[in-house]
Amino acid sequence: MPDLVGILAQVIAKAGREAQVCEGLLRVADGARTKEGNLDYDLYRDRDRPWAFYVLANWANQEAVDAHVDSTYVREFLEAHTETDLAAPPTRINARMLSRPNADTGRRRPEPNSGQLTFFPFFNVRPDGLDTVQQALLGAVDSTRTDEGCLDYDLYQVADDPTTLFYRETWTGKPALDEHMNTPVFYDVVRGQVDPRLSVPWSGLSMTMVSAPGAIRVPG
């Protein structure tokens, strides 16, 4: 999806200020979803580091991203929380979705603050293996979306570092993810085609979705 602009942002709360940061980020999510050009805007919390929050959002173009960054709701969040609640300024990376958005409007959606698991595995690929790895990871998307317990499965590429790819995948729970990691597709793709072409072993972030999912919007 070359026209879409994805944003993966990290927000770190000070100890004891997690609730205030979470509430503020949810207000930002509500505002972002009303902006023209927003396709989705989801807030997650790291399971192992509850002070770490992540946002993954997809926008129709860079102009929509710029309007979001300059919006009143973003300014209000920064003014209200930067000094008192944040351990460091928020960071973000630009990414683009390589897989086509899932257009199945009847599929089961993620549930906020539940036992469901969102997993972000990151793949740092050697330049000479990038084409092979990209095609292998892309080829696994459609079949994995039909797996029992799979709620979301999308592939992204970091804009400033094209050798870094990552999935955003949401499962009904850890057992569903574990089962996926024991399928023939996973072993053929990740173990067989991807692992030998990585510059470092892949690693992942385990998260809980905090925001309720928005409406499914698929670009034309």
C-alpha cells in the first residue's frame, strides 16, 4: 500500500503516572479518528513494561499525518502531560503497510483490556536478503488471517530503514499465538526463509490493546 503512511509512536510514562498518560492518549485516539484521512488509530500497552505505551496509526497520506501532529488534541496532550507525566518526549517512526488492509468487515475485532495479545515482531534483514524476506512475510499474510484466533495480521516496513520489517498481529490469547508459531507456514516462512537472512535474531513486543477498535476503513 504505497500511498498509506503508518506511524508507530512510543510514549513512556513516569512511575505512578501511567493512568494519567493512558487517559490522555485515549483522548488523542478519539480525536485522531475524527480527522480526515485517518484509517485506524490504536493504542497499546506493553505487557512487560506497563509504563510503556505504543500507538499504531495508518493515514491516507502525509498531509493527514501533518494535520494530526498539528491538531489541538495533540497540543493539549503534550501541554498537559510532558512536564508532569512523561519520562521522555514521545518518539515515533514512519512506516508503510506492505500488506493490503483486511477488508473483511464481518471479522471478529480486538477487545480492549482483555486477555487478547497483540504482538509486534521486528525483523532486521540483511540488504542482500530483503526481497526474499519481504515476499516471504507478505506471502504469509492471507493464510495467517484465516488462522483460528487471529484478529489482526499486517506487515509494515520502516520508512527510514527499509531493512526493518514488522508485523502487527493480534490473537485471542497466547495459546493462539503459540499454535500459530507451530504451523507449517510459520516454520517455512520464518524459520526457513527469514531467519537465515536476518542481521540479528528477530525480537518482539507483547502488548495489550487499550483503545476500543474503530470502524473498519479500507482505502479505495
